[in-house]
Amino acid sequence: MAVVVPEAVLRHGDARPMPAVGMGVAEYPSTPERTRVAVLAALEAGFRHFDTASLYRTEAPLGEAIAEATRRGLLASREEAFVTTKLWCTQCHPDLVLPSLRESLRNLQMEYVDLYLIHWPISVKPGPMVFPVKKEDVVPFDFGGVWRAMEECHRLGLAKAIGVSNFTTKHLDKLLAVATILPAVNQVEMNPTWQQRTVREYCDAKGIRVTAYSPLGGQNWGGSANYVMESSVLTEIARARGKSIAQVSLRWIYEQGVTPIAKSYRKERLKENLEIFDWELTDEDRLKISQIPQRKRVTAASLFSPDGEFTSVDLPDIEIVEE
Ligand SMILES: NC(=O)c1ccc[n+]([C@@H]2O[C@H](COP(=O)([O-])OP(=O)(O)OC[C@H]3O[C@@H](n4cnc5c(N)ncnc54)[C@H](OP(=O)(O)O)[C@@H]3O)[C@@H](O)[C@H]2O)c1
């Protein structure tokens, strides 16, 4: 039997409600074919919420899989899927926002996205997306101009909802001061080992839905430890509940009123990651999780090459770590 996934209504009225767990569609290195096959497997498992970005280069295979699922009758129509994509830092300039969304829509072969996010509160000189970013290429972020262009995307019906990602309360303050349409979502790194209490409290008060990336501790790109999957507290809770560590983490995030975006390209794990709605953690589990030492993985510095200097911004202004 297909899992029934709860949905959350976003503040922008014409947006489709957001399914309470999303599939992350980012894998390095990957091939379009792996992504297409994984998204079809996710649709079969019951996923209806997908998270990509222009940076990930997976918009095209995601769109192909959704079109194929519609042809095969797995989806009644594209409207059944909730699709998010993101604006990369090199495009965070008022005149580049709409063309960037149009390019994403061409890749996705879609008329609209359900959610369009500013990927980072960082603006880089226009040019190709390269890693690591050169510090001297970072320029001041034009919150008013970029957000007005995001609002235009929404007004044109090309983005049913608009929002941000990796924004701290400082960045949100700057955005809210100039916004006519408030952001519907802030997507941030969040899991039991980085609980984002400050950002969540702020977003709850402002009616901004928080979505959680790296809900399972993230992919092992740098060969570093995974604090979620290796947590002794989560291991113990998983054993006691007869669940996996991944499920405990996803369930905890869901219980916080946050939507986890978990990446797996494996059929069994996709299924497992949706099976979090018919059981709950105990108060004792929640207390233990609240006491887990906090460690954030992704920082602004992780975007940049170690050499070079910032010439027109200060690092604290673009930092995304907030206790
Ligand atoms: N806004 C941002 O700046 C930002 C940053 C990072 C990520 N994201 C988004 O968030 C998504 C998820 O974050 P993430 O990719 O960093 O990490 P994640 O979802 O926390 O972890 C993914 C890793 O966990 C493994 N995994 C998945 N399900 C599992 C399970 N049930 N048991 C054991 N291992 C499991 C996956 O391997 P397999 O695939 O082999 O199963 C993969 O290596 C991304 O795909 C992307 O869409 C956004």
C-alpha cells in the first residue's frame, strides 16, 4: 500500500501544498540516467516532492522522469508533483533572476515550479558556475532588487511560491524589510546534530515554512564523519523503536514541523524514508535528542577557495552559521 504523506499549506495561496518529505535530487558525481531512474523509483515509492537546483544539473532528468511518470499513469498530471529549484549565486542579480528561472523551466520542461528559492544569501559576479568560488568575485547582495525579481517570477505564475535557502535571521531581517511578498520557505541544513533553533523560532513567528537539507547528515563528499548516522543517541533510539537511524532523524524533523529533504537514489531507502508517519518518538527520545551536541557541516567558507581575499563583502555578512 502506498504511504499517505501529510502536506503543509504554504503562505502563497496558489501553491500546491508541500508534501511533508521531499526527495533531494543532488548527487556528485552522477549521470542524468541515474537521476531519471531514481526519481521514477521515488515516484513509485510515493514521493511527490522533489528538490533540485540549477547548480545540481539534475533539472532535466527530473523533468524527464516526471513527464514519463505522467505518460505511464503513475501521476495523473504534472500538478501532482511539487517541484523546487534554486537560483545560483552567479544569478543573484536583479536582471538575471527571471532569465535564470526561464532556463530552469526549459531544463525541467515545465510551465512553472512549485517553489523557487534563492540558493544562498551570496551574490557572485555573473559567469559560469564554478567551484570553489573565488572570494574576490563575491559582491554585495542586492536584497531589494533580487527579491523584487523573485516576486515578479511569482506574479507571472512561473513560481507558485518563492523563498530562500541558507538564510540566517540577519539575512531574513534584511529581506523582510524590503519584501512585498514574504518568503514562503527557508531551506536550511537541519537534523538532530544541527537543530537550527534560532532560525526556526524566527521562521515560525513569521509564517515561513522551514525545510531541512542534509536531514541524514549529508552526503560523504569530503570523506568526513556523518554525525547523524554515527550518533550513539540516535542508534540507541532506533534500536528501541525498531526503526532505522535515518527514520528516527526524519521523524524527529517532521515532529518539529519542518519538512525534511532526504536524498537517496536507492529503492529500498526511498521506501524506508517515507515510512515515518505511522509511529512517533517518545518524550524521553525527544529529550535525549535535544541534548545532542551541535555541529554544523556547511559554512559559507565551504564555498570558497582558501586563497584570495574578499574585496567587497565581509565574511560575517555572508556566514550562514547561527547558533
Ligand atoms: N539548499 C542547500 O544549500 C542544500 C545543500 C545540501 C543539500 N540540499 C538538498 O537537500 C538534499 C538532501 O541533502 P544531502 O544530499 O546533503 O544529504 P542527506 O539527505 O542528509 O543524506 C544523503 C546520504 O544519505 C544516504 N541515505 C539516504 N537514505 C538513507 C537511509 N535510509 N539509510 C542510510 N543512508 C541513507 C544517501 O545515500 P544513497 O543515495 O546511496 O542512498 C546519501 O549518501 C540534497 O539532495 C539537495 O536536494 C540543499
